[in-house]
Amino acid sequence: MTRDDIIHMAREAGWTEYSLLHAVELQRLETFAALVAAAERESIAKMFDRNALYYLAGSEMRIVQTANAAAIRARGEV
């Protein structure tokens, strides 16, 4: 998610131009957006982890589910 994406969503949520112009508020908004995105990624990765348990160890589907969870978590490490 880019800074422009965050600003666009903040405007949609009702943030004013005045509040977005202040660097401190913008930094807080970016930090909040990063925390929300990380929580959402982890929630989705956990879903793949749970789904993986329905398949036999070493099976193709379990490997795929586990790889999906890892790929989602890796997005936060970029």
C-alpha cells in the first residue's frame, strides 16, 4: 500500500485536507494503516494455516496452503 493509497482512503473516510497536511497526523495515519494491513495479512495467513491441517502431511494441497500462508506473511517483510 502506497502513501497515496493511504491518503486516498483517509479522504474517503472523512479526513480533511487540513489534518492530512500535518506531518505528525499523516505519520500516525501511515502507522495505523500499516498495523491494520499487518493484522489483516496475519488473519488471512492463519486461515491458510488452519486449512492446511485438513490435508495429509506432505500432500500437495497441504504444501500449497502452507506456501500461501508464508507468501502472505512475506508481503509484510518487503
